[in-house]
Amino acid sequence: MFFTTPLIAEQFYWQRQFHAHGEDIRPLEEVGYQAVMHALKQERHQHGEVTTVELHDVQRFYRERHRRMNMPDPVPQVVYQLFLTAFHAEYEFVQNALDKGTIDVETAESLQQHIIFDEMAYIQNNAAFIKQ
């Protein structure tokens, strides 16, 4: 889920596109981030420091994007281990629900199929997001 989230996938996509051309996107992103924060500060001052929910949402979006763009590349072994742990937890959850009788066998089989498909998708798409 982490690497298939569009906002996070976008970060890795653009970082790789710039890197492929021998460039770094972070200085460009920094200039854009500073310009947005300055414009939002101006907007706050024009409205007498009254801050709207929308303004907070925009600020939060850009701060989070800025933070993501400046994160170090993930360590492939750590990410792989996290996914293995997550898939294992999903299997255990389904097994426990089946044992407790909160789901029937048909539902358990369906859920396990979804977990298997998610695992296969992760394995097939792993190289698209993480440098090996």
C-alpha cells in the first residue's frame, strides 16, 4: 500500500526521472515549497491572521510533500521485511477470524486470495519503486 499510494509513488517517480537526467529534484522542490509557504503566509496576513480549514489543509499538504521529497531512499531490505510482516499479519488475522467463527470458510478463502494477489503485485512492482 505504501508504494502504491499515488502521492508517494509520485515522489519516487519524479526523483527517478530527475536522477535519470543527472539532476536532483530537491532544489527545485525547495524553491516551490518556500514560494507556497510565503504565499500562504501573505494570505493569512491579508485576512487578519484568520486561518481557515482549507488554508491548514493546503499547508499540511505542502509540508508533507516537502518532507517526503527530502526523505532518504528507503532501504530495500527493510521495506521487503515490512511487507513480509504485513502479509503475515493479514494471514494470521484471517486465520484467527476463521478460528473464532467470525467469518466463514468462503470469506476466509476470498480474503486469502486478495492477500495473495497483493503479494504478487508487490513482488512484481517492487523494482518500480525501490532501487535494488
